Amino acid sequence: MMTTKKMHFEISERKILLHIFDAAFIFAGLYVLHFLFDNRYYVLDWDYFYRPILLISYIIIFGVIFEMYNLQVAGNQFQILRSVILAVTAAMILYLFTPILSPELPKKRLVILVFYFSILGSLLVWRFFYAVFLASHRFSQNVVLICDQDQVEELVMGLENVDPHYTIIGFVNSDSVSDQSNEFNYVKEIKKQDLEDFVIHHNVSEIVIATQKTDGITADLYQQLLHLLESGNIIKEYTKVYENKTQRIPVHYIERDFYRFFPFSRSNSNKLYLILTRLIEFVLSFIGLAFCILFIPLILIGNLIANKGSLFYTQERVGKNGVIFKIYKFRTMIENNDVNGPFAQSNDKRITPFGKFMRKSRLDELPQFFNILMGDMGVIGPRPERPFFVSEIARVMPFYETRHVIKPGLTGWAQVNYSYGESIDESLIKLQYDLYYIKHRSIFLDLSITFKTITTVLFYRGQ
């Protein structure tokens, strides 16, 4: 007997849901104020239709900065409280003092407090409802894998660590026809001949094919997959699922066939995009260098007391097309800091206390705006690495030097999603993020990285 399918959301669908209902509840809060209070500041009028749109836009923009749309944050009630309060407070301050577009400030400050807490309350009601009900396991997505037996643990952990609602409940061993039962935790092995029946009776939402051995897809298994596809079941290829869920390129899985799965983004050769990006970089370089000059007196004093070395630190790095250039930074380590090897570590003893503050606040990277101005670097791109490090790691990772098809950046997709690589394995993860950026490079991804970088600085998460 066929059971009713459970509701589930994809990650992207959850984010769309959050955006839509955030806007709806904010507007509902504004409508309640308009309905209950006879005050000009609360009036909703078609002549001023742009006012609620402006407020909602501000809250969504600051919501991105303060991680309201990070799904891990959205599912945690304490983090929701923090991110919503920060986003609403920042948005309201900007809205109150936006000239012409926002209403004239009322004489009674109580009106502003009522306005603030009404919007804050409306948003918190919806967000707590989402965390308690919609982010729960009631809406989990049951998945079946078709893969080799020795792949199961790696594939299950890789996908479920990213999305806890993506539950792999069974796998078909494509490498063996043995009757021996093998299970990984709760993941049950499904016999090839039982796949269709299992999918029907276990509310399976998606079938993921991860095997690279075509001989493992027998005629009987192929027919079952065809029947399931015709019945409306979703069947996907693993590399596509991994890329969508993790926003990384699975180079460890696709190995030498990498270039079949890696079409370069059109933005990498789009002249309009490149000219616009370079223009923005040019403007930001002057702004960044102005801040650099502003902070130099304070940093100089801190450096003389704590670091006891030269203020600026230069090092050779590999840029676009493998060209070597010198990168500029404020000193954060003791002198002769290469003694412990090329990998920077989270609790590296070479980093001074003042240097740790500089790294956490990202102030140490301000001089790199000079590199951006000179064209050695961009604002966004893979972080440049040392020549020695590049040559060593390229021996282990055949795709590592693919990072050099674009200019390195001050910040990047790997930097906002992952920490410093303290080993070859962690550098592989960073490489996956870098290649994802190169593949999907666009103005929207650049904006996403920009917002995440602002969040990193505001929450003091630098390394």
C-alpha cells in the first residue's frame, strides 16, 4: 500500500520561504499599526507605497549581513533572537534617517519605540514558528543512494553534515550482487531487485546515483529506475547533489574526469562584467587605502609594543596565470615566522596577541588594497598562496593550479565558508570552494561573498 509522501524543502526553497514570509510578516506588522493607531507615522498610503518596500528591503539586506538567512542560524532559537534583533535594529536606524523616502520623524519618541517593537515582534513570531515547526525533522527528505559499498560512509557523512534534513535511509550496492547484508549506522542496504518496492513504501523523495561503474547498473536495476522516473520520482547524479548542497566542487570524487564536470563561468570572459568589476575594485582600493592610512598611527604603536618588527610584511604569492607578485600586509607574527612551516594554524604560536586582534578584525589585510590598485589582486577571488606551497600541494591535487585562471582576491568563497587550511586535506576543501566560485562566478555570488565578509568582520571571525 502506497503511503502519503512527507513534505520536504530543498535548501534553496527554505531560503526563498524565509525571504517571502519575512516580508509578509513585516507588512502584517505595519498593517496592524495602521489599523490600531491613528498616527501619521503608521499610515499605509498608496501615495507612499515605497515606504514599506524600503523598510522590508533594509531588513532583508541587514538580514543577509547578520546571517538571518543562514539555515543553521535560522534553525537555532538563540541565534535567531540575536540575528533578528541586530538586523531589525540596524535597518530601523537606517530607515528612520533616510531622507525624503521615509516619513518625517514624529515628535513623540514613544511612537518610534512602538514602531520598532511591532516590526521586531512580527518577525520574531514568524522566525520562532519556523524554527520550532518548519526546521524540524517533520520535513526531512528521505533519500536512497546507489553507490559502491566502500563509498557509503563518505557519501552519507558528506551530505548529511551539510543538510541534517537530507536523510539517507538506504543504499543499493552497485559493486556487488552478494546476498550479504551490510549497513552503515541506520543506512540499510537494499537489494537491487527490491529498490522500487522500498522507494514506494518508505516515502523516498530522491534517488542519488553515485556509482562510477556502469556495469553496476544491471538491466533489472535500470528498468526499476526507469519505472520510478516515469512515476514522478526524482533521480539525480551525486556530483550535482553535492555541488548544490555544499556549494563546493567534489574534485575528490570526480578525479581525472574533472573537466567534464567543470564548465567555466561566462563571467570569466565577459568584458562588461570584468570592466565593471575592475572599476569597483579601483574605487574600493582608494577607500581601503584611506582607512589604511587612518589606522596606521594606532597600528604602528601596537606593532612597536607587541610585534617588535617592521610594520609592513611582504611575501611572494602566486597570482593569475601563475605570475609571482609581492603581497603587502601589516605584521601579525614574530620575525623569522617561516620557521614552523608554511601552514598557518588556528592557535599558531608565531602570532602575537596584538597580531591575533589584527587578524580577527581583518585590519592586517588593509595594505592589500595597494595590490588591488596595482591589478595583482581583485577584491574577490581565491586567496593567493606562496609559490612553495602551490608547487607542493599541486603534486597531491591535480586541479589545484586551476585557481590561477582568475586573479586572487582579498576575500573569497573559501574564506567566508571555511577556516585556514592547516593541512593538505583542509586545503582540498578550500580548493573545492575556490573552484565552485570560478565555475559559478557572477555578480550575485560576488554580493553574497561581500555580505558574508562584512558578517565575518562584524562578528570578529577572522583568523
